[in-house]
Amino acid sequence: MRGTSSGPTSVARRSISAFDRQSPLIWLTLGGLLLIATILASTAFAVLNFRERALNNSERELENNVLLLARHFDRELHDFEAVQRDVVRRMELLEISSPDSFRRKMSGQRDSYKFGSSGRRFVRRRWYQRVRHDRITD
């Protein structure tokens, strides 16, 4: 009577045997889910890492651009100040201290453009050409 025994042990054996038959499918499903979770986590980590690197590189490039612009403007301002110092030095050498002395000194110069104390530019022309007066504006 081995095959016809009906007791609690036969029911337990049937349920275990049913679980054993589906066990590889469950393990395969759990392994696949674990693999998908691992892939998702590593992808998220890689994306965040690349984003952080891109932000750092952009910040570094912006800082470099700011430094380059600052150097450029410092150089331009230095050149502008050098021109101003040169003009002041030349005026001091020519002993120009008033608008009248400026007019007198500039009228004796042999430049193609002469400036009056009123800020007008006198363009030197030939005797047969009209003399034109241009106003210098700031």
C-alpha cells in the first residue's frame, strides 16, 4: 500500500515536489531580476558620475575664460594708461599748461591734424581747398 497512502506526509511530499519542479524557474526569475537591478544601479551610478565630471569640466573652463578675460582687460587698461602717461609726458616736455599754450604749441607742429583748445580739429589743406572744422566728441 505504498502508493495509496493518504496522510499528511504525502500531501507535504506533493507540495515539496511541486516547489522543486518550479524551483529552477523561480531561481531564474530571481536571478534575472537581480541582474536587472544591478544593471540599473550601475547605469545610474555611471550617469551621475559623468554628469558630475561634465559639471566640473564646465566650471573649470568658465574659470579659465574669466581669467583670460581679466588678463586681456588688464592688458588693455595698461596700454590705455601708457598712452595717457605718454601724452602727459609730451605735454610736460612741451611745457603746455593752459589752452592758449596748447594752441600755440600745436599750431607750430607739422602734424596733418591740429586741434584747437575748443576741441575742433583743423584739417590741413592746400591753398585751393576749403578748410573744414570737425568737432571732437567724447
